[in-house]
Amino acid sequence: MATILVVDDTAGNRDVLTCLLKHRGHRMLEASDGVDALITARAERPDLVIADILMPTMDGFELVRRLRLEPEIAATPVVFYTANYHRDEARALAESCGVRHLLTKPEQPEVILDTVARALRGDTAAPPPLEEEAFEREHLRLLTDQLARKAGELESANEKLQALVDLGQQLGTELEPLRLLEQYCNAGRNLLGASTAAVGMLAAGGGGLRHLLTSGIDRNSRAGLSAADRSGGALERVASERTPYRAHHLGPDEGTTGLPAGYPPATSFMAVPVASPSRVFGWLAFTDRIGADRFSDADERLAMSLAAELGIACENAERFLALEHRAVELENAVKELEAFSYSVSHDLRAPLRAIHGFAAALKEDCGAALGEEGGRYLEIMSKSARNMGRLIDDLLAFSRLGRQSLASETFDLGELARSVFAELAAAEPERRIELKVKPMPAAYGDPSMVRQVLQNLLGNAVKFTGGRERALITLSGTHSEREVVYTVTDNGAGFDMKYVDKLFGVFQRLHAPDEFEGTGIGLSIVRRIVHRHGGRTWAIGEPGKGAGFYFALPCEESYAA
């Protein structure tokens, strides 16, 4: 049994060697870089060191140079195990620092075991003394070459990343399906370096393709392709199982890909599903990787990213078209509602005016003949006509709120409330009604709309305090971080809190019509106006002890945020 030190900055690579060699009875040690390895070697005196070449802090070459400078461990055999250099270049530098054995990643287990056995037997001659200047020169050259290669790979990766970002920005607003597919097909082919690319969108029910777009195929060949051909072979599995597929060394008559008849023959092939989390739209396929005999794992990951973006873009395009269709339907519905509102406003008002007018004329001309009971009937008729007129007015006001634009500004809500209350009090001069307006923050909103809120809330307060000898209504307001909360309280009839959820609904009334008149729409209008401003409404009350109605309007700063 030998003691073997494995040095690699990737834990997975260490695990492979440790598992394989421990199974053969060797005692295994591990280190993640050259510094840790040097400390472990001094303490444990291993029989063999297997080291990666490119590592942080101290690379494999520097580790060997340090080992050779310490007499106690200078003769320790070393095996380089690396995938970061070309084999010939790595071997040349390995020999210059006295390393006779080299493994490249990945390597077959048999080769690894044989190389370890030969290194432990000492089949090769003892390492020669290092030529410091030559080693440093060769070491620096190879590190510079590797850095240049890595810089090239990084630059290429950055270009692909930028291309992906640009593609996402371009397609983020592209909602026409065929242009969307065409742009993805061209971009995917360029990013992956493929000879051709194709994107197929499945027809409803899975009976062939609804759309087929290609890139890299001449016009005549493209004209011979049929989207109606059912995708079979690998493409059908890619779409049904949502899994990618790759193949290489395809024959000239290879038909397993599932590409349409007449598609140019290929030697390598890759396909990925175009899908969103909710459904599969089709597939994205590429043939003949330029400069390679097959598509790599990295190519597959990039293609999957492209296909995932395309799937989401397709779903967004479908949603946009559905929303566009719905918007047209809503626009037509609004027009019909406006036409209905016009009809209500004009056609229904005329008979109501006639009813009210003829009832008044009948009472004036024939009141004595009708008697007391007939007069009561006429009064009920006139009152019902007036109520119906108010209901029509309220319904029209409620329907117009959704279309009325906001003209927001800062204004004195207290002053606005005093003006509204003066009009309400003038209509009932015989009553003792007092309004207390406490100091409060200024409001930000549409003054005309907020005036309607105050008319409804103060009007309700005046109405529901009708049974009080002295009615008291209070208006106050408090400022919080993002909103101003205004409160209208009264000492009127109040309400039972178990019915509070009904208060702001259309046609919802908590009192009998013969007790308090009303249409049941006023508080619905209040809530709708406040919601248009981005605010909220609520209420508290107790039967016989009055009620409090609250509405919160966002501060001006909240609108700016």
C-alpha cells in the first residue's frame, strides 16, 4: 500500500482519483492547491503526488520546483493530471521540471492505474536537476499562452452573452409570431456557429407543423420544405418529452432526425424543445457545427437557453394577442354601455317627466274630486318618479367614473367640505346641523371627484342625523408616511357592524326606504372614486350611536414614487 497525495482545485476531480485508488488499497491524501500540498507533503512524506497543473495560489509546476528544493521530499515522484494544456506542450514543460508521467482529463481508469503503478515502481530515471532559468522561461511562456487562450475564450463568451442580451432586448417588444421565430432562428445559428437552423411550431392537435422557418438554407431548398409534414424521429421526442437531443456521424440518408423531407443532409445534429412552463410550442434544431464534428455540452446549454427564451416570448405573444382581442371586445362593450347610458339619460327621463308632470297637473286640476285617498296615490306616484330619476342619475354617475380622467392637484379639503355642507344645510333650513372641521393636511387628488365623495358622505351624515334635535358632524384628517386618512363622523342612526361588508356595494341599503330615502349607490360611488385615486375606504358604526366613514388618499410623494 502506498500513500498518494492528490492535488486539484476541483473537488470532483479529487474524488474520482481518490475513489479509484483507494479501491486498490492505497492511502489517499488530498489538497486543493500547491500551498496546501507542500505542507501536506512535508508532514506525510507521500510515495506519490498526482497534481493538476493550473491551480490558484501555487500551480503544479511551482509545486514540483519547491518539492525538488527540499531534500527530504525532493525524490517524490509526481504525475501531472490536467486538461488545461495541450498534451505536447504540457509534456515538454513537465519534463523540464523532472516530471516523467502525464495524464490528461478525462482518462480511462485502466490508464490511470497503469500510470500510477509505473510511477510508484520508479520505471523512469530519477528527475534531473532543474535548470532554473530555462524552466522559468518555459513556464512563463506556457502560462502566457494559456492566459491568451483563456482571454480568447472569455472574449468569445462575452460576445455570446452580449448577443443574447441584445437578442432579448430586440425581441422583448416583438409580438408578431413569424418575425419572432425568424429572428430567433437566425440568432441561434449565428451564436452556435451552425451551418443551418430550423424552428418548427406545432399545429393544434399535434398534426404536423403550423410554422417552419429556417436559416442557412438556400431559397430553392427552402421552397421544397413543407411545414405540413409531421415531425417524426428525434424531433417528435424532443417536443413530447421536453428533452434535448444530439447526434453525430449521421449518414447521407439519415432519417432519424425528423427534419422535413428535402432538408439538406447533415453529419451532426442537435435539437431542443421550445416550451414555456405551461406548454410546448415546438422545437429548435441545428445541423453541422462549424469547426467541429459535433455539438458540445456547452452548445446544448446555450441552445436550451435560447429555446427557453423563445418559449416565453411565444407565450407572451399569444397573451398579447389574446389581450388585444379582449381589449377590442371591451372597447365594443364600453361603446354599447355608452349607447345604453344615452338611452337611459334621454329615453327614460322623458316618461318620468311625463308621469311627474301629469301627476302634478291632475292634483292641481282635479285634486278636490280625487279626495284624500286619491291625493295620497298621486303623491306616491310623484315620489316614485322622483326616486327613479335620482336612481338614473346615480347610475349614470357611477358608470361615468371609470372613464373620467383624473386631474390631480393639491387642495384644501376642509374648505371644500365647508362649501359642500353649506349647500346641504341650505336645503334643510329648519334643522340644527353643525359641522366641525378640524385642522387637517392638504389633500392631493382630483378636486371635482373628491367633492363628489364629500357630497355623498356629508349628505349621508345629514340624512342619518334627521332624528336628532341637534345634529353634529365632524371632519378630521391625519397624515401617515404614504397617505392621508380623512374621517367623517356623525351622531346619527349608526349601523350594525355585522353588515359592514355590504355598505359600499351597489344597491346595498341597511335601512328601510320609508325610514331613510336613498338609492343605495352613494357609497359605491365614494369607494370607486377613492380607488381611482389609489386609496381605500372603510367604516365603523353602532346602532343609535352614530357612524364614522374613513377614506385614505395617497400623498403627493407616493404618486411621484
